[in-house]
Amino acid sequence: MKIVAVNGSPRKKGNTATILQHVLDGAKQANDQVETQLVHLYTYQYTGCKSCFACKLKNGKSYGKCALKDDITPILEELPNADAIVFGSPIYFSELTGMMRCFLERLLFPIFTYTENWGSLAPKKVRTAFVYTMNLTKPVMEEWGYPERFQKMESVAGHLFGIPSEVLSVYNTVQFNDYSKYVCTVFSEEEKKQYRATQFPIDCQKAEELGARLIAE
Ligand SMILES: Cc1cc2nc3c(=O)[nH]c(=O)nc-3n(C[C@H](O)[C@H](O)[C@H](O)COP(=O)(O)O)c2cc1C
């Protein structure tokens, strides 16, 4: 059994990577036979879908597969064989990061068919989850319509991999080690650090529970 976490943050030790590591740790604690992998997208050179449609060409040699060849080609080939995939991204301007979006275009578009009810060419059912980390608090992100916005990609992934995606959102994250060094008047370092000390351990615990659920028999 294998679970893969995909980090869509440029920071290898940031909020998103930390939460993803807890998801993997939770899976491992639940079953020590589980293989875990953490992929840092920003270490690869790649683009989003180039709309070549080779993945949809009748009798084409790349039918159902991404024909673009770059650094993420081996990852795209292997990932649909995992038993669980966790996509983690910081929120940049109310969206997934561009790198995560490009990655998802490449992963999901080839297995998405232009047929009645939008079919799937995924080789098997895979449990998926989306982990978001963001500066905003829960009430503000809800007021800004984030859940509805993110739900679109979650439902595509859940539909294509045959099981609805799970979601874990982590709010009010700490961005800087020392807020006094940066021009930043809208966030209070004291309030952020207080929230971090009390809520982040709970979020890490939720991440471990998510990891255990994703690999449960
Ligand atoms: C370019 C950029 C844009 C951002 N836009 C938003 C945003 O629209 N909403 C939000 O809540 N946080 C925003 N943030 C804050 C990050 O989402 C947040 O700090 C996140 O937890 C960082 O994750 P990381 O530590 O894994 O990199 C932004 C950060 C950056 C660098």
C-alpha cells in the first residue's frame, strides 16, 4: 500500500509541508507496512497542460496519458497507481498555487474523458484529499467564498478517482519567523503565534487522523 503527498508550496519546511508530513506519519502509525512519499513540486521544471489533446486522440499512442515530457513525467505515470494521494497547497490569491494547478492539469486532464457524464480513465479507485494552508481565518475565508471555489477541483479529482475527496483546511498560518522584520500591519505577530501554539498541534493531529483514514482497509 502506498500514500503520496504532493507539496504545492515552494517551502519544503513550511506550513503545508509540515501538515503533509503529519498526514504521512499518521498513515505510517496506522500501518507500518505503508509506503510513504513526499513530492515537492517546486523542485521540478514543468508546465501546465499545453492543450495538445494527444491524450484524447482516437487510437493515439498517448491516449489517456500526458504526452508532454518533462521532469514530472515519471511522477504522473506512477501516481495513479498509489492507494492514496494528498494534494497540499498554500493559498495564493485565493487559489491553489500555480505549480499545483499546473500539476493537477497534467495529472487529471488525460484521465478525464469528453464523454457522457465525463468519464474517467484512472486505472483504479484512489482515495484523495486536499490540504490547504492559508493566512485567513475560517470565518473570513468562508465569507470570501473559498470553500465553493476549492470545491471545483476537489470534485473533479474525487470524480476521476472514484471516491469523494477529503478536505483539511489550516487557517491563520504563520508566514514569517520574525514579523518585526517585514512591512506587515494587518497581521499581529502576537495573535498569530498564540493561534499557532494552540491550534496548529490540533491541525497536525487532524492531519494524522486523515492519513490513517486514507489508508484504512
Ligand atoms: C504569493 C502569496 C499569495 C498569498 N495569498 C493568500 C490568499 O489569497 N489568502 C490567504 O489566506 N493566504 C494567502 N497567502 C498566505 C499563504 O497561503 C499562507 O501563509 C500559507 O500557509 C503558506 O504556506 P507554506 O508555509 O506552506 O508556504 C499568500 C502567500 C503568498 C506568498
